[in-house]
Amino acid sequence: MTGDRAIARLADLVRQGKPAVVLTGAGMSTASGIADFRSPGGIWSRYTPVTIQEFLASDDARRRYWEYKRETYAQFAGARPNPGHAALARLEEKGFVTAILTQNIDGLHQDAGSRRVIELHGTDRAVICLGCARRYDRAAIQERLIAGDAVPRCAACDGFLKPATISFGQALPEEALAEAVALAGGCRCLLAVGSSLVVHPAAALPLVAKRAGAALAILNREPTPVDVHADAILRDDVSAALPALAAALLR
């Protein structure tokens, strides 16, 4: 479903089930100039993913990982929230949204003003030592990379440094996942936005909500494996559809 009727249907579900929980994926950030990972031309078509096991075991893998991070940093650092981010922040402010569960690592929800954001896959704005857990600002590590420090180490313990993101083979933060599951299981409406809903465990959250009796709405440009369970589906660009949804709810 597309157009005004679909927006009206989404608005009805959110209104009846407020405050809704929102799950966001890569499609939320593409309108801000951040390439997604899985689509043709996405990040994984240009860089081979490095698993956490490879990162820990191989200096070559660490070097390849940090080279990818150095080369893609400008895209993340220069990104700004798009109208979809702003719309979700506004809906939270007005009581229509209680929390955002995001698969994104760019921090744009917080930049837009959203207050309760659970970052399921961590954040690219910080770097953490895998040895002593000391945290570093990502911009400071980028300076070291540009200066020729190809595999930066911790100044405190000489441990391996890695962005505070979740890599392949790495478990999601237990506290964040538990909070996300509790929010999905306790809401009356879950809105999945810009997510292909194929990356688990985040992809299971809409079904957690559905099994608990919540309404499920999906806003995504492409079909997802969870569409069959949805009460409403809108195929549209999130940066256009979310402001339209906010306008329908706030008028």
C-alpha cells in the first residue's frame, strides 16, 4: 500500500497503540548519505567483512578492518539527521513514541533529538579497548589512522582498539538486547522503519511484539520476510513518509 491511505492506516495504528516502539534499520540513514551494508553497491560489496574472531586472531585482519573504517569515516562524520529522524523525535516529544530500537551505528537519532535510543549494534562514535575497556573518541582515532597508525592500540594497556560496534560473530550487548525485547513485548504498536528485517536478533523484535498482541506496521522500500505478519505496510522513502505520518498524527 502506498500514498495517503497507507499513511492514514499507519497513523491509526500508532494513535490507537501509543506510545509506539520504533525499530529502525539502514534505510533510516541512507537519506542522510550513509550507504547501507547489504544492498548492491553497499559497503559489503566494496569491503570484505571482518569477523570478531578474525579481528582478534590476525594482524592482517585488523589492518584491513581499520583501513575500511578509515576510508568510510568521512561519510559517517559528515552525515546529518534527515526529516525522518526529526519526525520520530517530534513524535517522541508528543508522546506517540516511547523508544527507538535502532540497528544503526551513526548516532543520528540522538542528533535529531530522540531521547530514548537503544543502539542494538553499538555506536561508531566511540572506540573501545578490548583489553581494559577504555573508551576513545572516534575522531581522535581517525587522526591516528591518517597519521599512519594502521592498527591503533590502547595507550593504557596496549590492547586492541575497535569501534564500539557489533561485528560479525560478536554478541549484542546483553543489557541493550534485554531492554529491546522488554519494550517490544510490552508495547501495543511496533513500527519497523527502513529495516530489511533479516539480521537477527533485531529482526525478531517485530514478532516478539506481534506475539504479545501488539499491532505491527512496516515502512520499508522493499519487501521483508516479516510482511506476512504486518497489520499495515507502506512502501516508501522514510525521509518522506515519516514526516507525513507525523503530520497526520499531530494535526
